[in-house]
Amino acid sequence: MESGCIFCKILAGQAEASMVYRDAQVSAFMDIQPVNPGHVLVVPNTHAEDLAALDTATGRRIFEIAQQIAAAIYRSDLRSEGINLFLADGEAAGQDVFHIHMHIVPRFDEDGFGLKFGPDYANLPARAELDLAAGLLRAQLGT
Ligand code: 5GP
Ligand code: ZN
């Protein structure tokens, strides 16, 4: 447990939360400030600040449970015409709580939520630029 971490406090029963799911590896509870009703967070039970600190087995479990909760949302009476899975890794990506978590956000037409794109988004990069980025990543992956 990381002192000062609100999600560790919730997992330890020292802070209130509306729990949805719990197993040995991960837990899921309702977001306190939902984008839409039914917005759930899936978190590792052991504190991990970000993707780099998260072991891959727990990462797999987070996705598996997120997928199951998404299916449960669709089956439920919560309004959901679509769902976004969203994970912010790092402050620049919008991470506010540094105990990594996957958002499961029910979506519907005109709910007012969306991603904002930068001014250059409409200008597609040249193939050479995409190939360059792909090469940089292949070099790191060894592929
Ligand atoms: P982030 O911006 O880090 O991806 O998302 C953090 C999320 O945690 C936000 O959606 C925020 O509403 C939620 N959150 C922050 N504090 C609490 C809390 O004390 N309890 C719960 N259930 N959610 C919280
Ligand atoms: Zn924590």
C-alpha cells in the first residue's frame, strides 16, 4: 500500500467506494466523477504507478475484467450505445491518480464527451514519416 494513494486506501477499506468486482489480482469500482452513469475503474490490487510498473500478467487481467464489465454494462439497464476503454499513462496523457487504472466509459450519442485533436490532425503524414516511426519502434521491440 502506497501512503497517500486514494486507490490503495479504497482497496484497504479505508476509503469509501462502490465496488463492482474483486479477485486476487484486480478490483473494479465506480468512478466518483463519472463521464456517464456506469463509469467503472479497474485497478491492480497492488500499487503500480504506471504501465512500466505494472506486471504483464496483471495487465492482462485488467483488460480481461474490463472486457467482462463492458459486456455487463451492455446487458444492464445503464444507457450504453458504445463503450470507451481508456487508460492514461503519465501526466501528459491526462493521468491524475498515479495508481494505474482502466476506465470503462458507457457512451451514447450526444453525451458531450470526446477526444480533442490537435491542429495538425487533419494533415496525414507522408508514408516515409510513418515508416520512420515504425522503424524506431521495431528497433526497440527487436522485431
Ligand atoms: P485519470 O485522470 O487518472 O485517468 O482518472 C482518475 C479518475 O479517478 C477520475 O475519473 C476521477 O473521477 C477518479 N477518482 C478520483 N478520486 C477518486 C475517489 O476517491 N474515488 C473514486 N471512486 N474515483 C476517484
Ligand atoms: Zn495505490
